Amino acid sequence: MMTSAEKAAHRARAQTLKPAVNVGRGGVTPLLVKELDVALRRAGLVKVRFAEGRDVLQKQCHELATSTGADCVGGVGRVASFYREPSRENKAGTSHQANMSLKAEHERVKVR
């Protein structure tokens, strides 16, 4: 669990970020969880924009946090920031296969 000082530091860093993942009206899907997971591997701190209102947003934030093992460090309006400690493997830049599988999944979804 993160301390409030750590959360505050991550919120401050997140202010300059643009949302990297968008949760549409369809809600949290397995593909969306994969996309957030890849983004967290790459950056560690990711902003997510939600299409739904505040009441649904809190449920979706909790679902994304538990699905990816990340912490929701804060949110304003329909945007929330997630942080996950980067693993040693990802610091070495070995997430290429994860990126390729996500790209293949996007292509498969487009075909339908």
C-alpha cells in the first residue's frame, strides 16, 4: 500500500500527462485491461479517461486497479491516474512481445 505522500507525488507527476487509455461506454473489457497493463509496464504512471459519470467511474476504477495490480492515485472529473511499480523485466525493455500481442488483438477486434 502506498503512503499519502507517495500518492501525492504521483498525482503531481500525472498532471502533465495526457490520457493514454480511454474507457468507453462499453466499460471495462479484457482488451482494455490488456491495454492498460501494457501502458503501465511502459510508463508506470498512466492517465485513464472515462466516458461514464462519477458513480460508475469509481466502480470501473476499482475494477481496473484490481485487474492490473495498480493503485488509483487520484482523479479529477472523468480522468483517473493509475500507478504500478515497474518490474525489473520492464525496465530492461522486454515488453515488446506484450506490445505485439496487444497489436494483434486490436487487429482481430477491427476485423469483426
